[in-house]
Amino acid sequence: MKYYLSLAFVMLLMVSCKNETKTETGNAANVHKVIAQEVFHVSEYTYIRGLEDGAEKWIAGPTTDIKVGETFYFGKSMEMPNFQSKELNKTFETVYFVEHISRTEDGLKRPKGSGTSTATTGTQRTTVEKKDIKIEASENTITIAELLKNRETYNNKVVQLKGEVTKYNPAIMNVNWIHIQDGTEFNGVFDVTATSTDEVTLGDIVSFKGTVVLNKDFGAGYVYDIIIENATIIK
């Protein structure tokens, strides 16, 4: 997700979880002006304790070179109460996941990454580089190309895939986000994202099965055309 989670993004680059979430609309223009009080970078995300109109709040978004004392802007966000970050070893009473952080208000009109081709097309998604790999499907698996070409047929069905882990974002909304490639593609898309409670490492060759979900909207601008949910790694 650059989160996109992405959130992510999301990224961030997100998936249904036990935590209660809600989209936070903000002011009439849906633009927040915040002064950074504290900044932490983890993996590909930035956590910022910010001051907005005299009130403090924690914001999490794509990696951003914001320094303490600087002013930044964000638009739509998703509120996550009691969110635990394993990378920071910290539980936030409330954190707002945002799709984009900008030093200028105008910068929100065209978020970083917009117009860039992304794997498994969506809104505010992580840009992923195509790897030079070739992984043969086994008797029980299908290729990424097959999945994408026949996505409507596989919608809401359990599928099994095999590929290399090309991106890994752990412990976001109680699940791990796994990008895989197998060397195949369809209409320029070559990457599939799965959510799982199982742990992997970048570069691992894994087989997993999970449920195909189309047009998954996690709110705050995070939309997946296709995603594999509740994936389990097959040992």
C-alpha cells in the first residue's frame, strides 16, 4: 500500500478486524492542518503526534519526511481506537490512518503515487516493482494471471496460489499484509495482496489459500479491486 495501505496502506496500506473503525470526515473542506510534535518511522509508515487547533492526535500514513515543528496537511482518514503497533511496541488510544500527507494544502489534490501504475489496481495503493521471477503453478494452485483474468469466476471462492513475497507489512489492523508475484500478469497487473495472521519474510516462496474478494473498500480512499482475505500459509 504506498498507501496506498495501504495503510497501508496502508498504508497503508487494511482489512476488517476486531477494532472498531470509522471514517473521519474532518472540516467542510476535508483538509486538516497539523503541526508535528513527535515523529516515528517504521517500515514504510510514519507515525506523527500532531497538534491541530490546540488538540493533539496521532496520525499514521505513508513514509513522509516530516520533521518535528513542521506543518503538514491531510484529508480523509480512518479512526482506529486502541490500535497496537508491534513495531513501535505501543498501543494508541486513537490513531488516524490517512491516505496522504502533504506539506501543502494543494498537495492533497494530487497525492503522491496518483497516476502511477500499481499492482491490483486500487485507490492509494502501494506501488510495487515487477520482479524477474518465474514460479510454476503446482497441481493445486492457480497463477496470478489466471486469477486476474477470471476474477469474477473466483469471487468469494477459496483459491490457492504460490509466489514470492515481494512486500510485507505486518501487524496492521491485526493482520499481516502480503504481496506476492509469480512472474505472470494480466493486463499489466502482476501482484496480488493477501491478508493473513501467518508470518512470512521478504523473498520467501510461499503457497497459501484464501478467499477472493473483489472491490473491497476499507474507507478513507483505500480500495482494492481484488484481494485475498483470511489467507493461510501451506507448509
